[in-house]
Amino acid sequence: MSGDTLLGAGADPVREVMAEHRELCERAVDPLEIAAGLEEAGLGPDAAARCRHADLFALAEELYARVPRRPPPPGPAEPPPRGAAARAALTAAALAVLPCTGVAALGPRWPVLLSAAVPLVLLPALTAPPPPSPCAGPVRPPAAPGPALGPPPEPAPRPGSRLRPAALGHGLGLAALLLLPSAAPGGDRPPAVALVLAAAVSAGSAERAARWYRQVGRGHLGVAGTLAEFRARMRPVLPVALALHLAVLGALSFAALAVLAVVAPRPGPGHGGGLLHLAAERAGPAQWAAQGVLGLLLVLPVLLARCGRTAAAAAGASAGAAAVLGPLALGRSAPEAWLLGGGTVAVALLAYAGAVLGRAGSHR
């Protein structure tokens, strides 16, 4: 029986919905959480209309205002497994580096691209944090005796069961972002391959930054008194997470160029200045700017995915790869393609992430 059939012709249909979903309303930190819970329970526009509301969001706002907050009591927090974050970062880096290395060594061959994309497609699923245990929440107190409002709601499905298609799209977008540049012919190929390999290693940094961002958000949920205070606390966290990832990517890129300067020095008379000068010569300002765009296109989808916005993460990663292919097809150089196409998508993703990741619902 769906949630719409539970709303009979009672005197106050809102009160019936409130009684049926009281625990959801008491534990919600945002009206959007109530709206999402009602939608998952089967309530739709018809149910909102019976409650004299235009949509579920308006009904959720009334429920949020009428039901006092009762957050779950803090239980004994189980510490995460020791080294879990480090293992996830290393796994992400390995799954990204190995395919890129094979493609860079064998060149742009479609069978190689297809086979090398498999580990990258699996990366979001293999590095995702496990869903919370169903026994971790507080025990629900027995309901007060009264008229039954219908059968108890069905247990919520596991989060991963609904996120698999979006996680697959996220992996495909990540594969395209990393494999296509490393397989693109033409240009000064050795520096381009070195920079792409450095970006692949930085996939571990993106995973670690996303986990840190979510951990900080969950911590602020416990201490913020209002939604406005929570958003104010989270406002500087996203720039810090992005800056940390870009700093790691810059260090890895410079190290890769330094190794390239030693392993494959440029022919001609030697230059002074030592290894640092030789490494700096291997990439120009446009390549460094394109590397920064690639870093944003890698970390922003991971941040969105780890905060429950997996569909947006898949769309962002795929759009970034498609936007780069457009200028390349028109004859633009690789750095120009990344700055024109990828930069546009990166700015849009940054604006979207800044708008949604500061909400309390992204850190439940």
C-alpha cells in the first residue's frame, strides 16, 4: 500500500502524516530531508494536495515547523578502521595510475582504451565508504496506543542499490578525463603524459579531500545550532579542501616533470639552473593552467559523490570530458581545449558544489 492511500478523509490529514513519519520529522536537520523521506515512503503530489499544500516541499516545511527537533542520542561512536582513509586513497591512486600508464606506453589504441577503462569505472564503487549499519541508529520507542494509520513502512533500501548507475557514470567520466588526454596524439607528448600520470596519482588526494570534507561536515552537524550557523561553518571548508588537493596535484606534477627531465632530457646544449629549472622548462603556463582545470574536474565530482550527489558527479565528470573533446575536434591544442571546454565545466561544477554541499542534507 502506497503512502497516498494512507491519507484518508480525516479532519487533519497533516496530523496523520506527522504521526506516521514523526521520527523522520524529529531527526531531520532540514525540511528537504523530510521531503525526501516522504517521497521515499511513497507520498506524492496527490498526498500533498490532500494536505492542502502545493507540493511535498511545502508539506515538509510545515512538518518541520510543527514537530520539535529530537536528534538521536549520541551513542558510543565506533572509530573508523585504522588506516581506512589511507587505504582508500592508495586504492584510488592505483586504480587511476595503472590504466593511464598502460595507455601512455602503448599509445592511442581503442582496445587498450576500453580495457584500461575497466579499473577506473570500478573506482567509485571500490573506494566508496560502506553504508551505515542498520543497527547503528537508536532504538525507536514503542508507539503510543491509538488508531492504526496503516501498515508499518517498508525498510529503506540500501543506498548503494540506487546509486549504482550513477556510480557507473561517474567512473566512465573519470576514465574519459584521464585516459583520453594520455592517449591523445600530437604535441609535446612526454610532458603531457607526465602531467596526466601526476593527475592520476592525485585521484588518491581527491578521495582523501572528499572524505575529510564529509568528516568536517558531520562534525559541524553536531555542534551547529541552526541551519544558518551550519552553512556559515561550512562556507570556508570547500575552498580549503580544493586548495589542499590542488597543492598536492601541483607537487606531484612538478615531481613528474623533474623525473622526466632526468629520464628523458631534451636534446641540445645543457642549461644552467639545475633540476628545478629543467623541470620548470618542460611545461608552460598554459599546461599548468590546464592541469589545474583537470584537478578541479577530478576532485569536484568526488566531493559531490561522497556527499550523496552521485548523479551530479557522473554528469559533471562526463560533461568535462565531452567539453574537452569539442575544442580538440576543432583543431585546438590540448591546453586550449582544457582551458576552454574543461574550464567552463569546472566553473559550473564549482558553483553547483558551493550551492549544494553546504546544506545539512549533504552530510547526514
